[in-house]
Amino acid sequence: MPFDLALDASQEAVADLFARFFATECPPDVVRASEPLGFSPTLWDRLTALGAPGIGAPEDTGGGGATMVDLALVAEAVGSSVAPVPIIEHMVAARAYPEPAIVDGTTLAAVALHPARDGTWAMVPGGAVVHVVIGLDGDDLVAVHADPPGVALPNHADAPVADRSTTGRRLVLGDITDFERILTEWKTLVAASLAGLARHALQLGTEYAKERIQFGRPIGGFQAVQHGLADCVPLVEGATLLSRKAAWAIDAGRHGELAWAENDVHDPAALATMAFSFASEAAALTTKRSLQYHGSYGFSREYDVQLYYRRARGWPLVLRSPASGQHLPTSSGRGVRPTWTSPSPTASRLRRGPCRHPRRDASGVRAGGARDGDQRVPSAVPRAR
Amino acid sequence: MDVRYPAEAEEFRAEVRAFLAEHLPEGWPGMGALDREEAEAFAITWRKTLHEHGFLGIAWPRKYGGGGRTKLEQVVLAEELARARVPFGRATDTTSVKIMGNTLLRWGSEEQKQHFLPRIISGEDIWVQGFSEPDAGSDLANLKLVAHREGDSWVLNGQKIWTSRAQEGNWIFVLARTDPEAPRHRGISFLLVPLDSPGVDVRPIRVLTGQDEFCEVFFTDVRIPAGNVLGGEHNGWMVAMSGLGVERGEEAAINPILFRAEFDRIVELAREHGVADDPVVRDRLAWCYTKVETMRFLGYRILTQYLRDGELGPVASISKLYWSEYHQVAVDLALAIMGADALVREGRHPFRHFRTDEPGAPNSSNSWIDVFLLNARSGTVYAGTSQVQRNIISETILGLPKEPRG
């Protein structure tokens, strides 16, 4: 056998453990309750009890010594539940900076994806709620300790994204090569989470298509719907496999192995870039199809598919440059060095106030406007289950 | 074949342009450039101005409060209003003036026309639409709202869903089952219900953007006079289908104007983000431009048929499939151009929740995000899903065998 795509027994155990954990601890109502900030402290505490935050840090630092493949399996489960916790960012940060409080999860940490500009890291995923940000400042990879703002940049994914200052208690951790390694790990795990997200979105669409009766039969019996969902299967499977391969490549440490002509690419940076790109597309198309087949219900907050639809688009966006789209790998495997500069944390964005519901204001109900408060409107509309 | 409008239409166009020049401020940027409060205030006063000049219900007979003009002039007016970046009325006028008004003209008794049409024009009556139900979306004929006769009344029980702006209306037109024994499409009546009737309950639905324009409407032993039926008992399906066709003619003329204005905003977006020279972006922009240009001609074909026949057949499905699928690709491009900026919500939200944002709207991320999440996303669902449109095209235009229904 040239290669074995199956998970071994311990990997199966990890996948199973976290799938059950998130299914129990993070049903969709937990996700809803966390909006708009996108952070559930209770869920974080439960993850801490499980030892998840430091799972990938070396054992001699108190961590779990888990491999990147294990972390990818955790990430898949995070995506399947669209869990409102910055656990992916934290797991990556804990590997780079295995300080005891980060390893045990009592201090939350995240990574800035773009180099600092004007003393600020823009759009840090998890930045609204973490105490430690690891990022590139000039030529140094640094870790900065500071109080989290507690509010997010208003965004349609209800993710705890925020700009963070480079000022605070600082520690130099390394250089740009170390940063690129961190970025590779983040992309890999987010790719895995997007694969998990897509997988669950496909399941939502499929279940709805089986239950929804129109024209005297389930709509899943119509070829148009069947084919639309079937298209998503290779995308979900492919995204899962590619992100696991990227994770494996990180564990194997085979940097620079880029025999493109022989399909023998093991360079982690190249694989992470491809996995991120592919999984983003897989998640975008799968959630789009699933939402379409829900008909008008896809737009209702009471249904779950819109939770996935918004995050499928939102999660990868923190990395996207304001350019034409993909971050394509070049023959060096390093990815195209972006010609754009980091998103600018403009003065107006830094002045932005707390993250309120985008439509809420003190005047309450307006014609066609949103209502004050987060009351969910009770409805007789039957829920697809 | 002549792609130009006839002379009398062009004369009227000049008249409309003069009216606009007189009633809009110098350098008017379009309603899209206003903030929400200004836009709402503007829409109300603008409607009055249109009304005073006979431009509201322009093709209705004068005796009912309309402008007494031709259908072609109605189309020309719609085009010029869109170009000038002003609305034809308030948001509820789509269901009130266009759908209800035109359905009344076609199917109403003289008494009904004389009573209701002037009140629609004046804005005293605001009509919203009650068609879809939880189990009757694509399969509208599966509707279950029942109305049974009790003496001089109909008594209604059941529910409607996805009624746009029910909070703003005072009347609702509904399709209800009035003959449960008849075949599905035949036992339906088009009924007229005051929204303040006892037993009517309006509940907004919160959608993924946070807004709540769409509502469920519940009917519990609601009584209406027996005369509140349009087009005759058990004839509701025919009445409703003709009403739905009415919008398509004008839409065909206006869509290319709206989508071209949106395209121009995407080009501006590319410039603002410094990617107007990127070959990939240019390629995608060129694709969009070509699609919008083609949309213009697909629209003219529908327009011609509408003006000639007053009816629209399956040709309407071609256009609807085309523009709704196009719109999603165009908005994806806008978001791709914005990159990380497309995640963070800033600036003014769209005023419209169907098709594009207003021409002249700023390129705020909120405008594009909400159009992405709602306007463009729902375009392939409402007024017949893309799946249904493809079925109509393949069965009715291509003549392919129908897939078995239930």
C-alpha cells in the first residue's frame, strides 16, 4: 500500500471523543446564544476540563503531545458544530508558546494572521476574547499579553474577530520562519474545520430534502435536488482528505518536498494553502446548495443552515487579502507572497464601539426594521429534524 | 425587428425627463445615497409627487384615480424612474399598486374597482400578499388555509408565511381553499381580508441578516363579507397567476438598469481596492458586463411579448433564472474584491431586500454583505425557485417529458 488514508485506533478515538463532546455540549442553540460575539465561556470551560486547549503542546510542557492529524480531527468536530470558541487559534498558539496557563487553557491565546501595522494587528480571529496574541511585529514573532476588548468587530459570521494592539507585556518567540509555520498550522486546521462545517451542512440539506414534501413527494426525490447535493459529496470528502494530508505533512516535517511533476508534494505550506483554498470553496458551495434547498426556510434564524452558511464565508475571510481571491501556491510551495499590505486598522474601525446587533437601536421597532432584544419569535412552522 | 422604441414612447420619455428635472434637486445622487431616515421620508413625499402627476397607477383608467396612459408608457416611466434613481412608490406598492391594483383591474367587479382602486392610489389602503404556507412553497396548490361560507360571511382558518411587510399593511389578499372536494387548483378563491379583523395575528420572522420584513399571518375564525372575493368563487388560481405575471413585464425593463448600476459599483469597488488592473478581476468583470448586456435583450423580448399580449408565458422563466443566477455570481465577485473587508460590517444597510441595492448606494460592506446574504441569495428562491424555473423551461420550452410528481 503506497499510503493509508484510514485513521488508526487512537485517531478514531480522538475523532469520536470530540464529535460526541460537541454534539452534547454545543447544539445549535449554544451557537445562537453566543451571537453576536461568538464566544461561549461555558463551552470553553468544558473544553478546558477535557484538556483540549493544550492538546497539541509538547507533553513535557504539560500538553497532550497530540499530532497535527489529531488536531485536525478536533477541528473537523469544531466545524461540524460551528462551535463558538477560538479553540483552533488557541491550539496553534499553545504549540508556539506553551506557557502553563495557555497549555491548561486558563489564559486564552490566538494568532494574528497579518503582520502588525501602526502598532496594531488587524482582524485577529478570536482577538475579541483572548489575553495573548502571537503575531509578527517587524521581523520578530512576538507574544503580547493584554486584556481582551470583549467586543468584536461587527461581522456577519458572528465571530470574535478584533483588532489588537502590539503594546503590552511582550516576549519574542522567534522570527518570520516561525510565523510562517504557525500560519501553515492555522490554515490546515481551519481547512479541516471548514470540511467539517461542509459535511454537517450537507447533512442538514439532505435531511431536509428527505422530510420536505411538495408535489406529493419528498423534494429529495427530484433529480435537481439530488444532483445538487451529490455534487457536494466529492467536495466534502476531498476537503477532509486534503486537510488531513496537510496535517500529516506538518507532522512528517517534510518541508520543501515539492515534486509537482510526480504528484509528490509533501511540503506543509503548499498543502496547507491548497487545503485552505479547496475547503473554503467546498464549504461555500455546500452551504449555498443546502440553503437553497431549504427554500425560504433557509433564511430563517430558527433554522440551522444559515448558521453554517454565514460562517462558511466568514471564517476564511480573515485571511483573504482585499484582492482577487485565492492564495495560490507557487513552485516554491511558499504561496504567492502577497502584493497587498495587511488590512489597515483604520482610525474609524479602531473607534468602533461595542458589537451590538447590527440593527438594534434605542428606538426599538421600526417599520421593516429589527426589533430590540433577542427574543426568538415563537412559530408554528415545523422544524426539519 | 427594431430595437428602438416608437416615437410616441420617446415623446413621453422626454415628458418624464422634464418632470424629473423639475422635481429633483440639481445633482441628485439617487435615493441610494441617502441615509435610512432621509430615504424613508423621501419615498413618502416622492410618492405624493408621482400621485399628483398621475404617475402612480399610470396605466390605470383615470376614473379609478390612475393616469390613463398606455402600458408602453408605463414601461418608459419605470425605466426613467430607475435611471433617475428614484422609486416608483413605497416598498409596499409592489404588492399594493402593482399586484393588487392590476389584479383588481383585470378581475374586479365595477363596485370593487371603484371602491378599492382609488384607496390604493391614495395610499389609504396598503395591501400585502398572502400566498405561501409552511407546506405550500413551490407547491402553492397544496395550500391549506380554508374559508367556509357561513351565511353572509367567509370564515377563514389557517396560516400564511413569508408575507412581506405585513406589519405595514392594512389589507391582505389571500388564496384560500373554498371547495375542499374540488381538484387542488380548482377549489381555491382569491379573498380580501382586512388585517385588523379579529382573529388575524401577524408575527414577524427574523432572518439571517437580522431584519424582520417577512411575517407569518395566522387566521383563527376570521370573518369577512361574502363579497370579499375577487374573480368569482373557486377561480382564485387563475386570478393569482395572472396577477403574478404583471410584474414581470416592467421588471424585464428595469432589471438591466438596476444590474448595470450595480455593476458600475463593483467596478468602483475594484478601483477602491486597487485591483482594477488584476487580470483575474478584469476577466470576471468582463463576464458580468456581458451577462448584463445580454439581460437587456432577454428583457426586451419579454417586454415585447408583455406589451403585445399582456401575458407572459415560459419566457419569463428564462429571464428569472438568468438574472437571479447571475446576481449571485456578481455579488460573489464584489465580496472577493473586498477580501477581508467583506467580513466587517460597516456603513449603511440596503433599503431594498429584493435584487440589487439602490442605484447610487455607497460601497459600504453592509450593503454588499446584506445583498449577498439576503437579496441575491433569495433571488433563486422566491417567485419560483431556480429548480422550478429549470423544470418549466425544460418541459414547456424544450418539450422534455415531465418528471413524475407525487
